[in-house]
Amino acid sequence: MNANYFDKNDVLKFMRQNYQLANAEQPKNFKSAHWDIFNQNFDRLFDLRSAWDRMLRNALTLGCNDSLLGITNQRFLAKRENLWSDLQSGDMKDLVSDNTDKIEIEKDKVLFSQIIAATDLDFVVKNCITDVGNPIVTRFKLTQTGETLTANFNRHDVGDLYHAWLILSHLKHLKDSSPIICEIGGGFGGLIAKIKSNIKGAKIILLDLPEVNACQSYYLSQVFSEAIIYGYRDFLEIGVSILDADFDFLVLPGWAGQQLPKEFVDVFVNIRSMMEMSKENLDLYFDLIQTSIKLGGIFSCFNRYQKRVGRFDNKLMFYPFDNNWETLMSQPSLFQPHIHQLILKRMKENSGSNFKERLGKIHQK
């Protein structure tokens, strides 16, 4: 197979070409009511390199960056459905600035202590967010066994650290292998970057909306400067045999996932995006997961107990799981108690696990 056309010196060209192909082929109504919000002229953003360099401060990551929650939620609180689209127009200025407020810094200290307590100091230091995308960070210095350690603290990163810690604790058997890991709806790529850093041989498949694929391509190409990254154009030109190639990341629009082979994927991950899907997309992705996951494979599903998406009342207890799952973890999130965290293992058909019955009893307390 020829080398892919990804040019580390012209990542925006790679992003634009893949976006244009995916956007042109996007199935009708593939975006749910929650996510049908991107600017009509999104294509022009590929001419703004400086905007991508600061993507974690501007409207490029609205909806998938908790550091922007105060602005993101104005869309719902003020009922301004066009807010995200409007903020993606113009010069793409920063929406937030460095935190110098002493009260907010004290809050950061508390959260920093909490994430260390929930995980591990060494893990936090080694996996904290980098400077890619110019995130808002508070830098903490710590002393451990006489050694001075430095960590970037970012409020969005609290979730990514916590989720990565929980997921990786169930993937220790894959640490020294080359598993296929597929994340559905992975935002700008913060979580999967941590998983890849800890399972270096993993081949990562990302399934998302075309606009979010662009964010993932940029972010991951900067975090992993030597990574082999394929996109939708590669997938269309080479076909499903691209899955046999040597790559680090394969970034695809969600509907392309329907072509993944049966019992092919070792790990599926979905963090807080199934709760924002239409019923049709939930059905599509569950069909994909329950067909393409290997026997004994792991599915991490962290989502709200309930969320209204357009006219659809999206409830975790009614997700279209089949019965062939064993529960490895089931708990409310420590940091977001309206989110339930499931880590599941794929079982043989008719294993008698009665998972759907137990799922129906999960509700927010």
C-alpha cells in the first residue's frame, strides 16, 4: 500500500479534503437536533491556521470542550439555537482568556486534588493535557520523593483524565498488543490521545461528524507528530482493506463505520455523545457495536440517564443493547452524577446474562 497523502506540514489540506468528501456524502438527517449547528461556511475555516492553533479557546470546539461550558450552554439557557453557528463566523477570536481570578484558581486547586485522589498522581502528571490547541491551564508544581513535578490543569481535562483512568484499568490485557480501538463521538480527541499514549500499539478508529473529524485530525496530528493518520479519502480510495494497513489513527465520518468487519474491534468507547443522538443514530451505532465487537471485547459507555434531543426523549435505560453483555462496572460519575458509567464485556450469544433487564433498572438516584 502506498503511503497516505497526509502531509504534516499541510494538515489543513488533509482536513479540508476529507471534510468536503464527507460533507458531500452525509446522509440526510445524520446530524441530530443537538448537533445540527455548524456554520454553513465551515469550509472557510480551513484557511485560518491561527484558529486551529487556538482551537481549545474558540468556537471550533463548542459542544465538546467543557472549558467553554459557560458559552456553550447559552445556546440552551437563552434559547439561541444559532449561537454556535454564529460564533463560527467572523474572525474566530478567543472566547475565553487565561484564568487569573484567585477564587477560580482556588477552585482549580480543589479539582486538581480531586482528580489525583480519584486516579493517581503519577498518572495525572504523565497524562495531563498538552499545550496543543492553546488550552487554558493552571500549572501546578508538586514534590514527590524529592522530585519536582509539573502538571497542566485544565477543567475539561478533568473528565478526560478520569474517563481514561477508568477505561484503561479494564484494558491492561491489551497494553502490549495492537488492539483495534474505536471511539464514537470523541470530541476534539482529548480522551483518545490519553488511551493511545498508554496503549502505544493501538490502531484507533474515530467515528464522528465531518466537522468534528476535522478537529480530531488537527489535534491528534499535533499531539502525535510522528503518527500515521488516514482519513475518509484514503478509506474511499483503498476500501475496507485499509484496516489491514499500519496506522495510528483512521478518522472517518460515522456512517463509514457500517463497513467495519464482523467481530473485528477489541474496544468501543462512547463518552457523553450517545445521549445527544437521534433514535436512528443510536440504532445505527448499536448495530455496528454489537456486530463488530470481538467476543470478550470491551465497550465503555458513559452517558446521561436522560436527555431531550429534539422531540426524542433519549434514555439510557432504553438504549438498544442486546442481552450479550457482562457488566464490569456500573456507577454514577464521580464528577457528573447525572452521567452513568458502564464498562461492559461482550459475551457469547444466549449467555444468560439478562443484561437488558438490569439496564432497565438503572436510573439516577
